[in-house]
Amino acid sequence: MTSFLRPEENTLGVILGRRGKGGPPGVAKALRQASARGATLGTSYLGIGAGVLSGIEGIYGLSRFAAHLSHYPDALPVIIAWILYIAALIAALVTMSVLGDRLPHWLFALYLVALAGAVALDFVAIWPLHNIGEYATASVAAGFGLMVVVTLRGGREVLGAAAVLGVAFVAVVLLNTPLTATTTPAQLETISLAVLPGVLGVFVVRGFRRMVQLELDRVLVQSTVSAPRFAVGMLASEELARLDLAAEDLLESVATGRTALPLDPKTASVAASLATELRLHLIEGRRETWLYHAVSESEMLGKAVTLTDRGSLAGLLDPVQRDGLLSAVWLLMSDRTKSAATRTVQLTLGPMVASELRLPGNQIAIPIVVTSTGVPRNRVDPAIWASISRVGGYNDSTQNASLRVEIECIVDNPADQ
């Protein structure tokens, strides 16, 4: 007897059999799942750049070591420190290349131990010189070594390692080096040079990932402007195809006699589940417009945009009007000001009201109200007004620190279509 197994998870990242738990799936969840597998979304190129910077600093540190070689009472610890650092750096790069831009926990721990050993050996060698800032070389290079893993490990892990390195430098400087007007600048410069690379690397990678995910979210949401009036979600078509294939396989097995009738309880349960899933998608496709999916499946819009469209009027907008409305809402939410964290947008379409004014071509007017909190009138980007003008004629006002824009959107009468 043929066994029909449902997929463990659908294309939206929802575990089947757990419907109703948690919020609606979105693009961001898929992005997080993809980025969890390694250096993705172009961050591997940032890792290459970090490796190049580490190599350049390593060459500079070796030249400083060579220049001060005669000052060391015993240069052997520094030589071992440099060998340990270079070996750890090469081993990490080779391993990451073999494993596909991934750095396992055990390898990261060994890498940190090797860097700590290089720092300790460097401190031991320059301790008798009583000027850590002037003679530190391999220990400073260890700070640049942390940049190599910023794209592969969590930001907190790298920041924690940089903090430990900074505390070690401060403690050694205070215990070993007399701080005077002559020696203090060199100590501060060396501590900054050791700690800042890892810290800056973390913030650069976080900013880059945020920018790429934001733009990717924008592109995926923008694809809804060409969707039918009523449709399923942006990421649901593959799930529908999978359900349809499973249903066809079940019907074919019954028709060819591979599955005997009446169905056994297990196969009957699978058939009932498939029918329920298909019915749910058909129902959703009859009541959810493109704007609903654009808002609910967006990482940015889903958090702060409230949509009210009881008459499903958003589906009547043409692609130009859809693009203008979506662009205006997106620009209102994407402003990087201090008030952006508390910014919300309420989008209301309808209700339709009877009007004595006859529009050409038997067209109808849809009232659209966009109310945004936390957006001063004088801080609205001109591009927002340009986007709104593509939707229709509008009037704007300010009330209780909220920006209210009333739009009259002219669309074709659906009765004539």
C-alpha cells in the first residue's frame, strides 16, 4: 500500500500540525533561517575584506617586531606568538573554506584559545620593557584576527572576545607601564587598535545584513502589485503545488488499485488533511487582497501597519496606484530617525459612500485614509507625496501629532469588468 506523507514544514516555514501557534509567517523568518546556515547575503565578501585587513596589519606588526628585535631581552616568546597567530589564522580560513563559510563552535573555541596564547606570549616578551603600547605587536594583531569571524559567529561572541582583549590590555598597561605624558598616547593608541577592529566589524556586518534584508523584503513585497484582486500569499504557491501533487498521487493510487477501498484510517486522515488545507487556501484566496499579503508578510510593515479594508477595495486599484500606495507606506515606515521605533501607520480603505457626482466611464471613487503617528508634517519626504499623487488626489492635515492623508482613488467599476 502506498504511504502518503505530508511535508514537515511548508514553504512559509510553518510546521504542519501546529496551525494557530505563533504569528503569521513572513519573509523575515525565511531570511533568518537562511542566514543561520552560514555567511549569506553577501557577507562572505565582507569576511574576505576582513581577512585582507588582518593580513595587512599582520605584515605591519611583523615589520614593527623586526624593527624592535634588538630591544627584546628574549625574542623567542614573540616569535612563538606570531607563529601561533599565523597558524591559527590560516587554519581558520582553510577550514571555513572547506566547510562552506561556517565556523563550528569547537573550531571557534580553539581559534580564541590560539589568539589568547599569542596575546599572552607577546605580553610575556615585552613585560621587561615596561612599555606595552610601544612594543605590542602579535597581541594587537589578535584584535584584527577577530574581524575574520565577524560574518560567521554571533556579534555578542565577537564583542565579548574584544571586550576581554581590551580588559587584558588595560590591566597589563596599568600594572606594567608608567603612565606619563610621553607614554600615555601610545598606550591608548595600541588599546584602540586592538579592540576597535572587532567592534567595528560587528557593527558593519549588522548594518550590511539589515540593509540587504530590508531591500529584499521591499522587493518581495513590491511583487504583490501585479497580483490578482484576491490571491494567496507571496510564498504560498509552492505549498499549493505540493498539496495538489499529493492529492493527485492519492487519487491516482485509488484509480489504479494501488490503494484499496475503503481507505484505511491513516490514509483517510491524510486525505482529509489535504482537503482541509486546499479548502483553507481557496477560502483565503477569495477574501485576502494583495495589500493584505503585502502588509502581513513584510517584516517591516507587519509590525507597525494596521490595515482596515472590510470591502476588499484594495484589489480594485491598478498596478500604478498599488505601487504608489505601497511605496508611500513603505517610505513612511523606513525613515531612520529617532522616532522611527515608535512610528505606526493606519491604512483604511472605504467605506464607499454614495456620491451625486458622475465620474467619466462609470468609474468609482475609493476613499483611502493614511494616518501616521510619529511623523511631523515638515519631516515627510517629498518622495512620499509623489507616491501618494500616483494613487489619486489627496488632502493632508495634522491632528494630535498624527499626519492624516485623505486620498480619493479613482478606479474602474468592477461591475463593468
